[in-house]
Amino acid sequence: MQTMMVQTKIDFKRAYWRNPRFVIFSLLMPIAFYLLFTKVMKQGVMNAAFNRQYMVSMATYSLVLSNTFTLSTLLYNDARDGLVSLIDLSPTSHRTYYGAKLLNLGLINALTIGVIFIVAGISNQIHLVWSSWLLTAGWLWFASIPLCLIGISISFLKDENQIQLVSNLLAFPLAILGGLWWPTEIMPKTARVIGKHLPVYPINHIGQALIAHQPAHLGEYGITLLWAGLLLVIVVYLNHHKRGAMHA
């Protein structure tokens, strides 16, 4: 356990604490969007419900960015720089390395949700009972699993340029079709149908329901679990394929 905690601490400082791209894109950008739409561009008195809903949307957006961009790049860099291979020659086991990655990922996802909730709550005087804060944050944290698996899948690409390209091609369409920037109701019917069956929409929509004390559709939970299962199969396949190529 002590070895795991030491590895987690080292990995956190190297991958996140000293990584300005994570702070800028995964934290500051969603916060800036939130303040822009709820404070700067507001028309008259902004509806309190909108402030709460957009808080959830920007927390979800932060998770999309941190998992598709930051996580995929970190995993690729570790493999490129030989860090994963170096573990075979060190006292640290692969179990400890990946365990530290999972601990850090859970911590970072919780951190991004918490920071955005705090900024939103203070800037717009959002007052909720503790159960609403905890249920919504807990759901977003748990539902980030499919987003994490997307980031892991992207990390198997051959070079960093491909990773950046695919991350952009996935993250921003997922955010738009998922209704994070504007309501899906204003989109064309085809875009609405596609968006509601992608992983980001149900994550965000269930969070919106929880923050408003409204029931969410069971089908949206099902879509989230279905994506988690499908993406897990993809990650296992890609990992198996990569190991096979390395030993060929």
C-alpha cells in the first residue's frame, strides 16, 4: 500500500500538478465558459435554474476534456518514453503503476467537478441541500468511466499528432451533440437523435435531473452502462492487439 501511495503521489505531480495544459483546458476553459454565459452575456436576471443546469454541463465538459485530451496524452507519453517497459526492470509492479493511474484519475475527476461546483456556487449564489450536491457530483464522477475508456482507447494511436486530432474530432462534437453548450431542442431532429444515444448526453441529462430533484429516464442509465461495456471491450481488444504486435 505504501508503494502504491508513493507511486500515486509521484504520478500526480508529474502528470497533473506540473501540467499546465490540464489546468488550462480541463479546469480554466469550462470555468471561463460558465462565467461567460452566466455573468458576462446574461440578458436581464439570469434564471437560477439555468445557472444550476449550466454548472452541470460545464462540469461534464471538464470531464470530457480531461479524459479525452489529458488522459490519452499521458498514457501515450508513458508508453512512448518507455516508462511502462521500465517497470519490468524496477521494483514497481504493473499493478502498482495502473493502480496509481486509477487513483489519480478518480482524484482528478473529483477535483474538476468540485472546483467547478464551488466556482458556480459562489459566483451565482447557488444554494442546494447537501444531498443534491453530493448526488450530482457522485453521478458525474461515476459516469466519467465511459469518458475515461474513450481516453484510454485514443492513447493506443501511433503518434501524438493523431491523438490530438482524434481527441478534437471526438471531444467537441460529443460536447455539442450532448447539449453541453446549448439545448439539444434547437438542433435538427437527426442531430438530436444521434446526440441522445452518445455517451455525453445521458451523463449530463441525468446530472441535470438530479440537481433539479427530477426523475431521470432509466433508458439514459442504460445507455451509459452500454457505452461503458462497449468501450471496455474496445480497450481490452486494443491492448491485446498491441501486445500481440509487440511480440510479433
